Amino acid sequence: MGKEGIVEEKTDLKSLGFDELQDFIKKAGQKAFRSRQLYQWMHRQLAVSFDEMTNLSKEFRDELKDSCMLCSAKIVQRQVSSDGTNKFLMELSDGNHIESVLMKYKHGNSVCISTQAGCRMGCRFCASTVGGLIRSLRPSEMLDQIYEIQRITGERVSNVILMGIGEPLDNYENVIKFIHMLSDEHGLNISQRNITLSTCGLVEQMYRLAKEELAITLAVSLHAPNDMLRREMMPVASKYPISEIMEACRNYIEKTNRRVTFEYSMVEGKNDSARAAEELSWLLKGMNCHVNLIPLNPVAGRLGQRSRKNQIEEFKKILEKNHINVTVRREMGRDIDAACGQLRNKRSTIGLE
């Protein structure tokens, strides 16, 4: 690599985009084609060590070992639900832990990843925010959640959901870079149309996201049809009124020509009344959107109980009557705390299978 290519602090090689890797290779005194070889070893062959990169010289591999880090996250625990959902506890290089979920559908495998270790949004019904935010994840740490799952299962991931631990738009630059790298033709080449980003509604970042010219699906965690109720459930609502979130959503739809999804957790006696359904219908009238009703998943010490099935169905019928596209989310992984709102950075008593 040459003296000028070696730095004291190890380079997080997997967080470098393809253009950045080309610059890195050039500064290291290597030929340009090495950048594509190295990128594909990391992001297509999913190599876990430099020794696997057999078309690179041993000398170059040794220099990479000395100056670069390759793996950012590793699976330390796996749990399998009765419905086939897999939950993975992963350990980061600094010892922090995150969780990721693999869901198997007829159309392919979806992975729900974490974007932060912990979360500072404080939603009253969510386990991920217990303990607050530790730190944001680097692109490599988000990518490795997918790569590790592909390695251990031997199955390709076709859809990625940024809906695990953390608020993606609170880690904006790293998340945008991750999306570009995930969809890069030199790597896994997952279509951006198969990527969903969920947010509590950070308005400034939603406007910024609309300018990125991405083809991803934006999902907004709404959970209430008015500000008073939303503030009781989500502290972030005190900063961002629903009217501002709706304006940001309409702007996103106009700029991207993509439909927005609204997540709505159904809490018994809280936000599941017929009046709330009518209010939500009025709020979303005429918008190119879809509502995802989520029966609240149990989290010890957190807000409320899930709505009854008949109440959820009545709520859904009112939305449909008002011409709002709506579905009730299929429950997956609830028995292993892998469902929506149940992820947190903790180890259970069940080890890696």
C-alpha cells in the first residue's frame, strides 16, 4: 500500500462508497481495477476477512489488515418465531448491541434493520427508546446487518426496511449513504423501490429527503389524527405539528411521485374510536397515501393495550368508506419480541442457533 496509504486510525472500508473506494485505492498506489474487486468482495461476495480476497496479492491483503477494518457487526444470538420470523441480536465493534429481523414472504425475504443503537424519540409505546440514544450507526454497520443475515441463512434479501431501533432521519447522512450503497450495481443492487424508510416525522429532514431523488418508500409513524393525542403518545409531536408533517408529506409525494405510507398503532381506548377514524380520513383526504393499521404489540412498562380485533376492523371500514387505502399489518415475530415496537438492544437467555 505504501507509507502514504497507511494511517494510524483504521479505515472503515465498508463505509466507503464506490467513488470513495476508488480514491482510497489510488492513494494506496494500487491499480484502478482493484477498487471494483475490493468493493465486490465486500458488498457482493460478502467477505468477512481480507484472506478470502484471493485475487488480491497477499502483500496488499496484509496492508489492508494493518490499516483497515472490515466487519462492523456480528450475530451473537438468533431466535426463530413460530411463524418463521428470525430475530438477530448483533454486536458492534465497540460492544454495543442492536437487533434486526428477517421476515419471509412469498415475494421474497425482507429484513428490518436498526439505524441507531438506542433511540431518543421517546415514543411511549416503543421498546427501542428505553434507555435513550447511545449513538448512530455507520453505513457499514447497517449493511452488515443484511450481509450477516444473508450469510447465516444462505438466502438473498430482496427488501429492506429501516424500521428497527432508531430514527433513520436522526442519522441522515449515514442513512442516505447506506441507501446508495445498498442499491449500487457493484454490490447487492437492491432496488430502491424495495427499500422503506420509517420516520417519526422530522419535518426538516423530510424536505431534505425529497430532494435526494430516491425511489424509496417513505413511511411516517403517525399514530394519531390530531396534535393533542399525538403529543400524549410521541414527545416529538411537541416540536412537529401534524399540519407541518402533512405539508412535508405532500411535498415528498409531489417531488418523488411516490406514495407515502402512514403507520398507525392501534391502542385500546386511546386512538381507536370511530371519531378518530373519521378525523384521520379527513386529514388524509385526497392524498396519495396508504394507511397501515398496527395492532399494538405488548411492551412491558409502556403505553396501553392493543385494540380489540372488532374495533380495528370497524376503524378500517370507516377509512375505506372515506376512500382511504388501508390494510391491517400482518403480525410476525410477536412471540419473540420481534414485532413492530418491540426491538431493543438487549440479550435474551436464548443463544445463537
